[in-house]
Amino acid sequence: MTTWLGLLCAAIISGSAWAYDTKVTVTGHELPKELQSVGVTEHLGAQLDMDLQFTDDKGVTAPLRHFFDKNKPAVLAMVYYDCPSLCNYHLNGLTDTMKTLKWTAGQDFDVIAISMDHSEKSDLAAKKKHNYLTAYGRMQTDAGWHFLTGSKENVQKIADQLGFRFSWMPEKKQFAHASVTYVITPEGKISRYLHGIQPDPTTLKLSLLEASSGKIGNMIEQAMMFCFQFDPQKNKYTLYAWNLMRIGAILMVLLLAVLLVPLWRRDLHKRTRT
């Protein structure tokens, strides 16, 4: 394809997309000049600065740590609330995925959105939050949803820590940016990057389980983490053969014990009688 529309379609199919539409002619795999500074650099395990100040949808300004629960992981998205396209698709997709989970967003894990547009204020954030809580259908989880705004300096700092690079396009009055769901530990460390508009339900579930260090989920769900390993190339968890072999070996030992221990006890009993 030689138009930007073609490049946009290809990006969406591959799991990434850009919130910016224009007629820019490109050749081969060359990116338009406007997008060369846009993208995501993964900083897995990096600690977010929990002292950065943000304002929530109720107008309360507090350090980032105020919006985290020390016992719960969080899903985080860098968006902007007046976005005409991609941010809406991303938040719609994330909400749809969360609706399929047995766990409840805002109760078993927190939901945090941070606006990349420092000019946006809490009134707009409140409207956006209300829309997505309504779409989610569980208004009682309001306390665990945080739609934040912040100063230009703090927005840029958190974006840099997340590895999130975005750019303002003045002629289009839009931001160019990628679409990523971040899974964050209760302490504020980056646990997983889920690229694309809508994360896969199983991948999101396992990512939250991993980020919580087993604090959420039942024993069976926690055991699943032993069998699966995240594949960054596929952007999802895949069966981990080595752990499956270890489980098979343990089960074999247990099976042999169940079969052989009664025989051993019977033989021992006969010897003691004679």
C-alpha cells in the first residue's frame, strides 16, 4: 500500500495502531516523518515514580501511589479523553475484555487511565469515566477506576517511564500514539505490556495474576502460571514445555507411590508375621 490508510490497516492487524489520519504517501516500509518519534519502548520491571502528582476525575490532586491499592495490580492506559478515534477504540476494547473476566475491574484490580494531553481537566475525565463505568455495567466499582490528568511535566515523566512516545500534530489537532495496555504491580512496577487495541482475555487474566504475585485468583488459576510463559513475539502466554514435563514427572512419582506403597506395606506385614 502506498497511502497512510494502508499503513494504518497494517498496524492494526499487527496489534498496534496510531491515532492519526492523513494522506501521506510512503514508499516501501518507510514511516512518515510525523511518526518517526512515536512508539513504545518496553521497560519491563521498571518502577514508576509514585510521587508524581495527578488529578483524578473528582478533582483531587494526589501522588500516583494514592490511586494504587497495595494489594491489587492495575491495568493502565495512556490515552486522551477528547481523542476522536483510537483512544475510544482502545478503551472500548479494554472494557469489553474486562467484562469477560470472572474478576471485577475496580474491585479485584484497579483501572487507571492517564491523559497524555496536559490541557485536559478533571471535568472531562469524569465524563469519560462515567461513560466507561456505564458500559462496564458495574457502577459500584467506581472507587477502583481512576481517570487522571496532570501537568505537562508529569505527563511526560510518566510517559517516559512507561516507554510511551507520542506526538502532537498541530495541523490535525490530534496526538499520534500507539495503543498499549500496561499491567502494573501493586507497588507500581511495570509487569507486562499488552500491545494492540483489545487485549486477549486469557492474556490479560494471566498478566494480572502474575502482577499480583498470586494474591488474586484461586489455586487452579495460580497453578496455571506454572504451566504458561509469556511470549513477547506472540504478545500472549503459551504453554511452557519444561514446566509441563516437571508436572508430568511429579504426577508419575505420585502415581507410583499410590501403586507401590500398599504393595510395600503388604510385603512388610507378611515378613513381620513370619
